[in-house]
Amino acid sequence: MKAISRKAPAPFNFPQFLVLAVLLFAAELLMQGCSSAPVPEAANAAAIPKSETTPTAPPPKPDDAYVASGPIVVENQVDVLALRTGVISQISVDVGTTVHKGEVLALMDDREALAQRDAAQAKLKSCEADLNDWEAETKLAETDYERAQRMRDAGINTQEDLDHARYKFEGSKFEIEKANRELDSARDNLRFYELELQKTRIEAPFDGVVARRYVRAGQTAAQGDRLFWVSAVAPLLVKFTLPERFLTQVKTGKIVYVSSLSVPEQTYPAKIVQMSPLVDPASDSIDVLAKLEGKPDGLRAGMTANIRLTPPVSSSR
């Protein structure tokens, strides 16, 4: 049995231990210096939360400075339509022509309508003559019946003669009723063909100006086709809307001031003649209609105008 030999432990080396401790102390100081380094400004800015700012709405305009806009219109503005089918034989006006109510704008070929009207007149005269004949015949039949009745009472004629006279008299009265009905029908036909003849005259429905012309001479127009567009020139009206807050401030009869977009410095007074009794829930606004006073030379129907509730500081009329 062999004996196990053990090595004796190495003696403690103090210089090496001192060097190791110094190195560990230096490493600790280095780590503390890195951790205490100043943080970059960008990092600080990212770390600090920014306060969110909500944009503020611009202050509302004062009511005196409020400006609305809207179209200038007229009450009467219509398309003149063909009331019957026919050929345009004559054009009497053109675009820009001033017309008066009842003035002829154009004529249709009226030869067929004239012939129908003349035939209706002849039929009416024939019916009138027939009525006159039957009225005379009835008077004669009545006289014969009265005479036959007296003769029968005297025993001169027979009952058959009296019955014959009575039937003739009663038949004549029925013929008068028939002639009256035919006469009424002939009068109705004459009125119809006179109206058809009148439809060949294209007339202005009111005083105004011809704004458009859709036809030319020789063209066939069907019933309902547009022939002219006639527009009145006065009075001028302006339509616009106001916010709901003006509902208690603006009343019927109030004067507003109208100017055109082309000449904004020229203003014209207008009186409010109509206001909507309801507020539009979609836009929170009210519809307003104002009538321009007089005949403003600088404004025309169809223009867009600005409307102020108070007169501008430097306004000229």
C-alpha cells in the first residue's frame, strides 16, 4: 500500500493581490463616471412629454361686417312654348328685343287653321239657318193644330185630322231642340278652331326682353317645343341666406345694401320682402328675398351680388 503524497499550499502572494484590488477599484470609478455623464438634449426633449395645443377658431365677424351673397332674379322669367305643331313662317323678334305683353314674337303657318275656322263658321251659319227654319215651321204647325182643334170642336173635320196636326206640331218642337243642340255644337267647334288659329301667333306673356331664341323661320316646331325665353327686367330681386343668429335681428321691411362683384363700391338699397319661417337644419340658415328699389343700372338678372346689412362706410348710390 502506497502512501499518497500531498503538495503543500502555495504561499500567499501579497503584491499580486494588491494589483488586482487596484484594478477593480479603477474599473468601478470608470463605470460611475460613465453613468454620471450628461444626457443629450435630444434625449431630454424626447423624455419630456409635450403639451398638446388645440387650434383656436378665429373670432366671428361682427354682425355689421357680415356679407352675404346670392343671385339677382326677377319674378317673371319663362320659356315660351309652341302650343301646337306647325311650321314657323315668320320671326318677329330677336335676342335683346324689348317686348310688351301680347306682342307677336313669331307666326306659324296658319292656312290649315284658317280653313278649319272658316268651315266651322259656315257650319255655324247653317245650323242657325236650320234653327230659324224649324222655328218658323213650328209656328205654322202650331197654327194648323189650333185650327184643326177648332174645326174638330165644330164637327167639320175628323179626329184623325186633329191627331195629324198635333203630331206635326209636337214633331216640330223636337226638331227645334235638335237644331239648338247642333247649334251649340257648331259654336263649340268654332271656338276650338279659333283657339287653334290663335295658337299660330306666338305672343309675349308679359313685358320684358327676349333673352334667348331657339327657332328659326321655316323650322317645324312640335307642340311643347321651346321657342323663346322671355325675361322681365324689373323689379329685380336678390335671394340670399343668413345664419340662424340673424333670425331675431332681420325683419321684413329692413333695408339691406346690394353691390355687384364687378363694381363692389357701388351699392343699391333693397327692402326685405320675404323671409323663410323655418331654419334649414342642414346649414342653420334662413332664406331671405329682398326687392331692389328703383331701376339700378349696374345690376342685371342672373348676376351674383353681395348683400350687407349696413351701408358701407364709403358708399355711393
